[in-house]
Amino acid sequence: EPLELSEGDRAQGHARNYTIDSLRAEMSAGGYHVVHWQGIFLKVLSNRQMLGWDWNLIRAIDRVGRRLPEHCAELYLVGRPS
């Protein structure tokens, strides 16, 4: 389940996970409308598994992530009060 916290999440102090839909819903419930959103870095493996990868490969994965933002490791939204 994408919203459940893993042991790794808890160890890093994460309080919750979001999908783009759940994050949009929380913004809306807080009285904001989304004017822009983006995903940052498509994670295909764990950080440990990606250590030592060539930077050209990392940049290529980042470019793919810009086309598939809902699958990226991090999401951000820009909102304005409704």
C-alpha cells in the first residue's frame, strides 16, 4: 500500500506518505487549490541499490520522472488559498 509507512520511513521520522491524489485532497481540505505540482526523481530502486550508478544514468532517470511525476519519490504542490 503506497500510503503505509515502512520501517525505513519510521526510522527516518516520516509521519505520512502521500499519493498525488491524497496530497491534493489534503490541500483542498486545508482551504487551498493547487496551481502547480511536480514529482522529483523517479525511484526505481532503493538508494542503497543505486549507489555508484553513473551520473548519466541518474540524469536519464530524472528526465523520465519528469514525464511520470506521479511515480516519483517526492512530490510538491504549489497552492493558493481557495
